[in-house]
Amino acid sequence: MAVSNASNRSYDTGQPNLLYYWYILKRAKLLLLSVTVAFGLLGAGTALVTQKVYEAAVIIVPAEDKNRRSGGSAAISRLLGGSAGGLLSALVGPGQTSSEALATLKSRGFITRFIKDGNLLTKLYRPAAFDRDDPRDVPTLHDAYRKFKRALVIEEKPKEQIIRVKIHWKDPVIAADWANSLISKLNTELRNLAIAESAKRIEYLNRELEKTSILPLQQSIYRLIEAQTHSIMIAETREDYAFKVIDPAVPADLDRFIRPRRQLMVLVSAMMGFAIASFTAIWRDYFRRLKDEDQIERRSS
């Protein structure tokens, strides 16, 4: 009776209150239940047919070494001193730091080379994507880079110096292989680059050695050549040159996918269904009230 009186007062004032809206939803409980269940089942069906995505993560830490980072530049200034020491320190220069190595990992050039060298176009796209009539619709390396970039997730923890390199992909075995191969290729490229740079420095120092007859300077240049030779030795004997792998990526179990989040999809779909059914019930009641008011006005006239 209280609800009925509240509904009558709402009709009289033309401004339905919250209690009246509750009354409407209560009357439309069959509609609410059926639409909510229907949307929930739709969400469940969508979750079941949606492509599963797995995560593979490799945990790495910077594998920095004082000799690799500085190339002996700290000792150069002490050996030579003054402007000569500063000049040769600039020549030798610091090695590549972990931040630069991480920037290389994220760079377009490195990822593009990784895709090209690994022939990943055929794995990133289905064979039908390459059989299109219009050449402009055929995936390119640029398209593959953007798609691979979306699958690559890099999480950094500067305080612990821990980096997680993750790959999200539909095949757990391929995801783990890509994650491990990324770090392996990065270490190889940076190691080869360091060896090539040290070789160029040794070549330059040998040329400078031939130009001078000053014994102290010759001795200093010999020490620089020794430092660069030591850097090459370290680079050639260290597989984990830029980053050391703490925990390699392994394929996830087939039931341990990260997407779709099925429970969340069902819940969101059911909530959408409830909201749509609620608005439908309220609007239906609103038009019914307009129709009743119109009939009352006609009778009074």
C-alpha cells in the first residue's frame, strides 16, 4: 500500500521519486531477469569464441662491467693527465649503458631487424593476408613492427634493476621463443657493436703510435690498446653482454591465458543487459504515463 501511495503521489506531482523507480523495476522484474540473463549468456559465448592470448616473460638485469662501460677511460686521465688525457678519454669514450641498451630494445630499428631476420611476417599474419589482389593491402615490415610492438610489454623496476620483457601472443610456445630470442639478439648485436668499436679504436691508436716518438706517450697508447683488447676479450667471452637473463621465458599452460578475461566479460555483459532493461522499463512507464495524462485531459475537455 505504501508503494502504491508513493506511486500515486508521483503521478500527482509529475516528478517520480526513487521509490517510484524501484516500483517500476520491481514490476518489470521478468524483463530485467530475461535481458540480464540473455546478455550474460551472450558475454559468455563471446568469451568462449574469443582468441586466447598468452603471456611469456623473461626476467633480466643489466650485465654491466666497469671495463665494458668505461673502456679504461677512467685510467686514461690518470695516465696521461691534462688535455692529452681528456682527448684520448673522449676517443675511447664510455661503453653502452643499460639505459641505452634498453632504448635499443624498444627501438623501431632493432624490432624491425628482429622481425626481418626471424621471418616473423608469416607468423604475425595469416597466409591469406599475403594473397590479396591489391599490393597495398599486403602487410609490410612497418605493419609488422606496429603489431609486434603491441604484443611487446617491457616493465622496469629501477630500484631493483629488474626488467621484465613480456610477449602477449596467441601461441604460448611462440611467445616464449620470441621473448628469449629478443634478449639473445640484443646481446649479440650490442656485443658485436662493442667489438667493432674497440677494433676501430685500436686501429686508430696504432696509427697514432706510428706518428709519435715520445716514450711516455707511446707507453700510454700501449696501455690504451691493452684496455681495448681487454674489452674485446670480455665482449667475445660474455654471452649475456648487455643483459643477464635471470629467469628465461617458458610457454604458459594452455589454460593459463591472460585474455579474454571470461568472468569479467560475463559480468560486464550482464550489467549492460540490466542497465538496458532498466532504461527500457523506465521509458516504457514514462510513455505510458504520458498516454494516461493525455486521456485524462481529453475526458476533462
